[in-house]
Amino acid sequence: MALFVEEVMTKNVITIEPSKPVKRAAELMDKHDIGCLIVVEEGKPIGIVTERDMLKRVLLQFRDPRITRVSDIMSTPLMVSTPETDLREAVRLMNERRIKKLVVVEDNVLIGLLSITDVVRSLAFLEHTITSLCSRCRWNQTSK
């Protein structure tokens, strides 16, 4: 049984424009309690800004978040997936590229975000489902 990216991904992705100040990005991340924003230009995803980007490219470089633009600190190019991608393939790509978030697009339109957290959640759900099913199996019942 294959599991696909669209079954696990987060669908409500918060975005920001590249011209916005980093302070606004931090406010959005705080408001929504998230660790990244997808940077979009004319509706198309062009980059990602993460807490790590803010730490390394703003805080540690003593840059002013009120005047530093998201475009100055975002990570590019984006690693993307389609909703039909097998979850194992998506995890392999994330591991190979050493990324924790994979942008999901369909016809160059942002439709979701797959994070390591989403993958772990899906594994926990699958484990629960399998355990539940196995507990009902005849071979797993002890004879009386």
C-alpha cells in the first residue's frame, strides 16, 4: 500500500512576498506558530524562509529585520514535489538534499508543504492503524 504526498502534506500554507521585511515574516511565523513561510511572487513559489535563515542571515549578521527583505535571506532554489509523489520518494529526496520541508506544487501552483513532522505524524497514524487491524486478526488471537 503506497502513501502519497497529498495524503500527508499540510494544505494551508502561509506565504509571504519577497519584498516584505523580515520582521513581517517573523510576525507571521509567530502568529501561526510555524517554522517557515513559502515566498511567492505573482502566485508562484520562489523560495522558503525558515527560522534558521533568520538566525544565520539576520540575527548572527546583526541585520535590521525592519529593513532587511525576505528576498535577501530566503533559501532558493526550492525543492518541489507533486501531490502524486510516493511518500518514500519524497522522504528520499528530503534526506538526499538534507532539507526538512518540501514544497508541493501542481502546475507551478503551491498546493501544500510536506515537512518531516508531517512524515512522522503519518508513521504514527499507520502504526496505530496496523496495530488496530492486527489485533482483530484471527492469527493474533490466543486460543482458549
